[in-house]
Amino acid sequence: MPAPEIPQHLVARLNSSWIAVRIAEQTLELRRGDELLQSWPISSALAGLGSRDGSLRTPVGWHSVSEKIGDGAPLGMRFIGRVPSGQIVLPESAGELAGEDLILTRILWLTGEQPGLNQGPGIDSKSRYIYIHGTHEERLLGAPASAGCIRMAGNAVIELFERVAAGAAVLIDPAGTRVEAGS
């Protein structure tokens, strides 16, 4: 499946920093126009790609950063319901929390920008709470492991958070991967 065509209202946003998530490579790229500024390993959904509510899959297509949450929070801060819990979870403590999809350090909350693909009833990325966020399971980065979100290392998500603005365009690109119909 080729990358979806960019919605017209996002075209101008590509002149500033924007994000390309490459599912096949399990990487997140920070870009400005066609220029690659930086790349980090990520983990997308263990269940694969899809937009259906409750599917635990990563939605594809064009999104934007609707909210940035956690500015100034310490590395490893656990968020519950987008609120800092006061609990710090570092990668070294991953053994005792293995398998939990914790939201750590920073949150970039995504809004789907393509009606019928990632926006609308039963498939809406924002209503599904799809984020780019930090993880304690950094050893799993580079392979699918999340419950739908895009996971990053704590230091990487801090750097990304500081370099993109709310409203930044985000492409979750399925190129080279298979998207199951009706998922």
C-alpha cells in the first residue's frame, strides 16, 4: 500500500518540522520538507495496522499532533489518563513491568486527518488515544510491541517533543507492510 496522499490543509505544515513513522522499518523520522533531520527506532502495534476502535492496532495515514503533554516532566514519568502519576519508571525496571504498555516521559497526542481512514466514528485516532510516547521497554524498540501507539525511548521522545510544534503533520506510512481489510 503506497503512502496516502497528503490532505491539502497539511501541505504548508511540511515546510516546518514534521514526523514520518516508517512502519516497515520501525523508525520515526523528524523531517523538514524532504530533508531528514533525525531518525529513531520505534515500536508500533504488536497486533499490526488498523484503525478500528478496540483493535490494539496502529492507524495509518496522515495525522497531526493535536496536543503535547508532559513538558518539563522528568525522564520516565508515568502518565495515567494524560496526568503525571508521580511514579518514575526507567528501562532498568522493565522486568517487573514487562508486557505493560506504560505511557512515559512525554505524549504527542495524534488526531487523524483522513475521514474514513483514521477520522470518524469507530476509527478516530484521537478518540482511540493514539500517541507517540516514551516506553520502559526500550529493548523492544525496532520491532512491533505496543497496544496501538508509537513507542520511543525516553530521551528520544523528549528530543522529538522539543523539536515539533502542536499541529505538526505526522504520516504513519505503511509502505512495505500489509494492512488487513476491515481492521
